[in-house]
Amino acid sequence: MTDFTRITNSPAILTYFEQVFPYLANLSTGEVGVSLTDRDKYLLYQPSRSLHLKINKGDSIKQGSAVYRAIHEQKRIMVHVDKTLFGQPYIAVAVPLYDDRHQIVGAVCIQEPVERQESLKEMATQLSSSITILAGATQDISAQTQELSAVSRTLTQLSHESETKVSETDQILGLVKNITGQTNLLGLNASIEAARVGEQGRGFSVVAEEIRKLAASSTDSIKKIDAIIKAIQVYSHNSKSQIEHIGNALTQVAESISSIAGTAQQISSMAQQLDQMADSLYKDAESFK
């Protein structure tokens, strides 16, 4: 329990602070402890919920502490104290108290734990590290996506050229069909002429029959080739469509990754600002060990 026994035989300023002492901690938006001293010892001490310096009424002021320096240096002192002095790290702000003759008669001090600041700084550091990793990964993915996009464009061009070649093959097949038709017609005419001349055209009739068989065989082969070419055309067209679809998808992925990279950069900037804010919470405090 905090001892609020009245201070006797003390300068008026200390008596006034004794009266408002129970309210001082509640005036802060943070979690703070409060202490009141004369020039040599602690008069009152109220710890915060998470920071207890184990100070008792009547304890001597430790040399080098915030209140000690405020009294002896006659100015406001703000220090960042590590745990070697009282067992817990904290920030202390102390101001000297003057009597009516402007003589220093003591000091009042608030102590604030630094867990929040240190946690904030640690979070900022971790966030910055994670963003750095994310940014690196995003850059790698972006580079790989660009390479894939370039390959896709090349495949699209090759697919277009293949489709053109298949179209040319179709034209050649049409020419072969015409030749086969003419050959078949030639064989038919030859058979007619052989039949007209009778016995003398028997040998020519055999040749004409072979020409017609060749034409029929060529027609069957052309049908098969035509079916194959049509299948190739369908496959080529589908392949081209799929490759174009992949190319468009890769473009969209690249744009999305670029957007993610921009967002990661913004978050990285925010993480740096967060780190700076964490530092600024006690940047004015002197380090004390």
C-alpha cells in the first residue's frame, strides 16, 4: 500500500504536492508511477500497475537517479533508465521543487514503463523485415512473370506462323485434289477411247484402268490428309487461343504484382515511420545505466 501519511515540518510546496499526489498518476494518458522527495529521501511513492520500483517512504534518493539529478542540476531531467538501478527499465521525468526563497527543497517525478515503446519498436522492426522479404519475393516473381510473358509472346508468334503454314498446306492440298480429279478424268477418257477402238485398244485399256485406280487411291489418301490437316488447323487455332489467354493472364499477373510491390513499398515506408515514432517516444530521454 502507498503510504500517504501527512508530511510534517516540510516546506509549503511539498505539502501542496502531498495534497494533490493521489491525483497525479490519473492526469496522464499513460500508465505512470509518481514519487515525491525532499532533498534526501522519498516522501511518497505510488507505483503504476506494471512498474513497481520497490520504493518505500524514507528511502534515500539514489545517486544518479532522475530526482537526484533534478535536485542537484536544478533543471528538468528526463532519463531512460535500464533495469540495473531498480530492477525494471523505465522512463523517468523529474522536476525540482522550490520554496518561497527559491531554494530547491525536493523533486517530483513520474516513471513510465517502456514495454509499450519497446514492443512498438520490435513490431516495427519485424514488420519492416517482413516487408523487405515480401518486396524481394515480389521482385523475383515479377522478373519471372516478365520472362514467362516474353516466352508467351514468342509462342504466340510461332503459333501464328504455324497457322499460316497450315493454311498454305491446305492450299497445296487443294491443288493436289485438282490434279487427282484431272487424273481421274484422264483415266475415264482413256477407258472410253480404249473401248471405242475395241481389240486394238485392249492394252491401252489396262493402262487407263491403272490410272483410274491411282486416281482413286490418291483421292482416299487426300481425304485422310485433309482430315489430318483440318485436325492440325483446329489444334493450331486452339493452341494459339490458349497461348494468347496465358499471355493475357500473365500480363494481368504482372500488373497485380506491380501493384503489390507498390503497396509493399508504402507499407515499408509506414513501418519506417512506425519505427521513428517508437524512437520519438523517448528520443529526448538520456540513457542511464
